[in-house]
Amino acid sequence: MKTLLFGNGINIEFGGADNLSKSIILRAIKGAKEADFPVDIIVDDPSLIVSLLGHLFLQVREILNGGYDSYAYTTDLKGCLDDFKRRYSIRKSLNVATIGFEDYYLLYDLMCYKYKIKNPEKYHIREALKCFFLYSIFNNGRVNQIYKSYPAKLADFFNAFDELYTTNYDVNVETFSRKKVNYLHGAFHIKADVYDPDSMRNKMSDSPIKDCIIDEKYYYLYSNALTTYSGYSKMFSIKQHGDANSAMDKMAKAYQENETIKEAVNVWEKDANEIVRKMAEGIKLKLGDSNLEFKETYPIKEFTAISDELSIVGLSPNNDTHIFNMINDNGLLKSIVYYFYDSEEIDAVSQLLNSHKLDFVNVTELWNRYR
Amino acid sequence: MGIDKKIEIINALGIVIGSVMDATEAMTEYSSLTLPKKKYLYGEAHRILRRNNKPFNEAQPMMVVDIGVCAAENGVDPLTIMLANLNKGK
């Protein structure tokens, strides 16, 4: 079996600088000032989100000086903070556009801890920030037109693989190659569970879609696209529904077979804690319809089972360590080819994939072969 | 104005706009610009500051973004743009 895993590098190669993080941020800021900015979906007053970006950037100096070290409460957050400091402290000059857009979520989390901003406000503001960036990445649909710049010969490259996986949200390779693509971080055309009227989440009494009018013109803002700074939190989101389904199955079975658990769940329905009440409601729903489950929209199980040959193109080792960890733990792989853009990636990838023998090829050679 | 005082002011401006560049490096970057570029950046900075003529708490984050965009588009540090304003493009 031959598998290809590709990332944003392919969009930068054929779509140009529009797809760089710097352009995404500059376009996001400009987009927020345009008359057609979807204020009804993202934020009523777009200047608020621009102001938030300014506030986040203002924390960078303090972060680099260690002023946020005591707010990184978890091992994962500490690791991400150290990585942020390592990457940016060597830069002599920084501005709002030189901070990677996913790193803004790290700045946001740290600021929330410092200023004690909690849910639901923390969640809603984060969602607005996410939509602000997704709106820019989508670029009025231009991101889905990049395949028009692919050389015809590139079809031979995609055809050489049995399975295609990507961390991108666009459909360029799927449109161009007419092969199924698996979207590890979600895709613009796949709805997030909270916006799917048939999802288990929306069968519950506090259905999030009840108070939401979906504007299909901006379908991509309701998508399951994952954007965050940490591989750990991406992995948490990816596995969340599978884990929830497994728990619901076990609880529903126990409810039917174990009288003590049945009584406990019945008591939970009136518990003061909302999460406990929701758990009981979920179990009762599952008992009423055993087919009901949280939709697993990230093809993680399939990806952990890939075997034989893997080629990795246009995927940076930064921010996506969870994917590299999965590959490293995969004993079914016999050979891995990593196409690098910058020779500095070789060391980082060698460390991340130290269980495998790797072949490194300059990606420019690959693209030249298919021009 | 003495050089020490000037460095102090530039460093303070750096804190206000979140620049990580040292004052002396910003002065070097500013000196390397052509006169038309200095004048252009002064005009941009002047426009940004006028546009954000609001209470400081409200103005600062917006100014940080506007100056940051200008810096990114012109390949200079945000502090160099503030320096262009301080020197009135000279």
C-alpha cells in the first residue's frame, strides 16, 4: 500500500504567497475592514477582533521575557510556550504578520489564564478568532481554485498512491486527481457536529443549532476545520467523538445490565452539575436509539492503520507533532520518504520519526519532475 | 535632545507598540532608508496615529495592528515606523 500525506506546502507551491501565514494574517485584518465581512457570523463589530489581535501581539514581548511562564499550567502548554520562545526569540524584528496564525491561539490561551477569562466567553471569543482566520484562508473561494495551476503531469504523481491524506482544508487535490482525500484536520465542506442538525449533539435538549441560523454562503465558517497551536489539543479534538461514543456505548450497556448504575444514572438527571445532567441525558438518548452517535469526521483510525510506503510532502514539523507521533508509532510502515523544503527540517523530522529509516528528498526536485 | 534621552524615548515607543527591536537597531534600520521612503513612512504613521485618535486603551491595540501591517508591507520593524514619525520623515 502506498500512501501520500500532504500539507500546505503544495498550496504555497502552486497557489503562491497568498497561502503563507503572513498573507493569511494581513488578509484577515484587511477583510475585517471590508463592507462584506460576515459580521452576523463572526462578530458584530469587526474592530473588536482586530483589537484582540493587537492585544495578543502586545503580549509577545512579555512572553519572550518569561512573563507568562507561570501561566503555562499544563505540560503541553509549557512545551508549546518553550517552543514559541525558541522560535521567536531568535528574531530581531516581529510584527503582527510574522507571528504564525496558529500561534495566536497560544497567545490567546495564555492571556485567558492571566486575565482569568473563562468559558463560555473564552470559547465564544476563540470561535470568533478561528472564523476570522478561516474567512481569510478561504479567500473568497480562491483557495479551492489552486488546482487550476497544477501542471497536467502532476496527475501521475497522485495516481501513484493508493491513499491520500492531508492536513489542508481545501479540495484541490480531490478535484484535480478525482481520488478520495482524507482530511485529518477537517475540511471546509465538512460541517462541525454542532452545526449538523442530525448530530447526536443536536438531539440533546440544549441543541446548539436551535439558536443558530446557518448562512450557507459562508458554509466553510461552520466546518470541522481544526486550527490550534498544539498537536495535543488537535489530537484531543480529533479523538473526542470516538472516545465519547465508546463511553456512551459502555454506559448504555451498563444501564441495561447493572441495577446500581441504572439508579445512579437516574439520579444524575437531577444533579446540580450540568455536565452530569448532560451525561444522563446522552445515555437515555442512546438507550432510545442505539444507532445514535457522535459523528467521527476525522479519519484518524484509518490513518493509524496505513502500511508499507508513506510519502510526506509540504508538511512542516512545527505545530503538527501529533501526526508525526502517529507515524512514528506505526509499526506497519516499511519506508518513509520526506520531501523537505528547507534542509533544517531534516534534523527535526529525524528526531520526530526516530523509529523509522527515512529518505529525504528536496521537494523542488519533486516539483521539477512534474512540471 | 541627547542620544541617551532619544534612546530612552525610542525604547518606550517600542514598549507601546510591542516591538522587540532594540532602539539602536531601529535607528540603524531607519538610517538605511532612502529619504523618499522615510517621508512615505512618516505619512503612513501620521495617518495611522490620526485614525486612532481615541482614548489610549482603545487606540493602542488598533495602532499596534495598523503599524504592524505597515511594517509587514514595507519590510521594516514597527519601531522604525514610529521613528519615522518621531523624526517627521527626516
